[in-house]
Amino acid sequence: MDTVNYLDKILTSAIKQRASDIHVQPERESFNIAFRIDGSLYVIDTLLKSEQEEFISRIKVLSQADITESRLPQQGHFELNFEGKIYNMRISIIPTLYGEAVVLRILNRDDILIKLEELGFDDDQLSAMNRLISSPYGMILITGPCGSGKTVLLYSILNVLKKPGKNILTLEDPVECQITDMRQIQINEKLGLDFVSAMKTALRQDPDVMMLGEIRDAESARMAVQAALTGILFFSTFHTLDVPALVSRLLEIGIPNSIAAQSIVGVVSSRLVRKVCKACGEAHQIDDYEKRVLDGINLEGAKFRKGKGCNACNNSGYYGRVGIFEITSFDDEIRACIIEKQSFSALRKILEQKKVKSLRDAACNKVLSGVTTAEEVVRVIGSPF
């Protein structure tokens, strides 16, 4: 096998098929190449075990990883110019029982810089989102599991806020999208430039808006709330599934109740659902199970659609993804609940009342308009029964 040409073929094929990730999966007698497309993995080739080491070494060379190290996890990245566009390939390598497993995350500026109104917000949610990001100061957090569109949402927000007279600083590892008129700081822990030390310095750079790629630990959380309380509009992501869990997690890692309550101005929960393929989608009569999924939702005027499966969508019936969101703006009632250390159930009840629209309602609206299906709602946010 010509490893160099084969890897080039895999990379370009992944881009053409809109893959977000390329997986190299070692097995006992072989190894697989798989693409993640619209959130689902598809094995596209299986190669001989004897070719595995050379193939992974080529990836290590491109990403400037240590080709002599196979016992420890490694990370790296490289850029690929394809059809006039620059793609950033983020590499993660980890040793497994049958050899090193590799994941290449494919990032492209055009895929990240999407207008806020094109992400999937309903009209009332978009209005709430614009009010939230117009806050002069405070902390706005984006929550959701891995691969739920948090980074795309963050960049879209920053692109809205990027105006003359605003000093915007970002702290990222890595910088996933280069944007003009912003100061983007690449974290390099090997050189001692970690998130905390970078934050301390960045706060002396007179920022109006700051973005931290992710709140990872207690120290970065403390720095984030400190920044928010100094009059800066601060954005970051946090790996929790909902707002009550986020508040609980901040308190668990040592943020005082009063500080957490006063620093947060809003939280946005994000998910991605697959869209019905336009090429093979057709009108659909929902069954009893789908009606149960949509229980409590007004079905009048609904335009249900479902894809039959075709070459364009890998016979999945879906092509592309769209966001569903849940926006919670913190007000005095929520802050009082946190400061007074009321029970978790009391906090959850109040937060439920303050949502512009729940994730489930936002997802069901997409079903009613034929954008996605009831099965996809269950896959992403779970069954309501």
C-alpha cells in the first residue's frame, strides 16, 4: 500500500462526505477506517494488520507527534488545503489492546462561522439569545455533551459581538478557527502557558469580551467567575447535561453560592439532531409510538417527513444536522434560590419555569415542521416515557 497517497485519499474522501471525524480502529486481525457523518459512524474500509503501524506513523509525522512513542496518549494537529479551503485536523492517539487508536477531528472555518439565525433557534429563542449576549458583563455558559455544537455556537456568538471598539480575547486549546479582529491565545501547557496563567495575563489586557474554550477544573472555574465579576462579558463551555447540574457542579468544586449566583447571567444547553434528507424525504404518517413521543404537543398543521434512504445520505434517511437549544436567563428569583441554598429540587423547579423553551419542545417543533423525526428526538434527548 502506498501509505502517503492512501491517507491523502482518506482525508479528501472524508471532507467530500462531510465527515466530522476519521477513526482508525485497531482490531485483532485488521484495522478499520471509519467516518463520523452527521453524528453516526460508518466503516468505509478495512486494512491488513501489517499496514497499521505504517499508516499511523504517517499520521504522527503530519501531526508532529512522536513516531517512536506508542505506549502513551498523544495529541497533535496539521492543516490540509483542499479545493481552496484550509482544514484543521486535530489528532488524538491512544494505545489500546490491539494497537494505537487514532481520531482525526476535521475543522473548517466555513463550518464553524455560521450566522446565529442559521443554527436552528426558534424565533422566540433567537430573541432571547440576542438579549442574553447583549449583556454588558457576566458569565454565559454553553452546556451539552461532546459533539453537541457548543464550539460552533460560541464562535457564532463571538462573530456577532465582533465590532469596532470591542476588545475580544479567546483562550483555546487548540485555536479551532482563526477570526480577524480578535486576539486568540493558543494554550501550550508544555511551555507553561496553561489556562490559568493565560487567564491571569489576559485579564490585564483590558478585554471587553473573553472566551475560555472550556471550564475544566476548579481553578479555571474560579478564574472564570472572577473575570465575570470584574465587568467582562465572559463565555465558556461546561460539560453538564442541564442547568441544575451545572449549578450543582460549580458549587461542588468550591465556588461560593453568592459568587455563582451573581456571576452567571445565562446558560444555553445545546444539542444537534439530524435533518431529514431532502433527496429522499417524503410525507410521513406517524404511528402510535411517534404520537407517544410527541405527547402533549399540538399536532395541528404538522408536516411530518421521513427519509427512505438514498446514496446522498448513506441510506440513513438523514443529511446534515441542525441545533436544538434551551435558553435560561438568570433573574433575581433564580439567584435568591442559589444564595439561600435551597434544595436541588427547588432550584430545578424554578429553572423549569424560566426556560424560554425546553430542549424537548424545541426538538418536537423540528419534527412538526418536517425537519427531523420523532426517532431522532428520542436518540438525542431520550424517551419521554
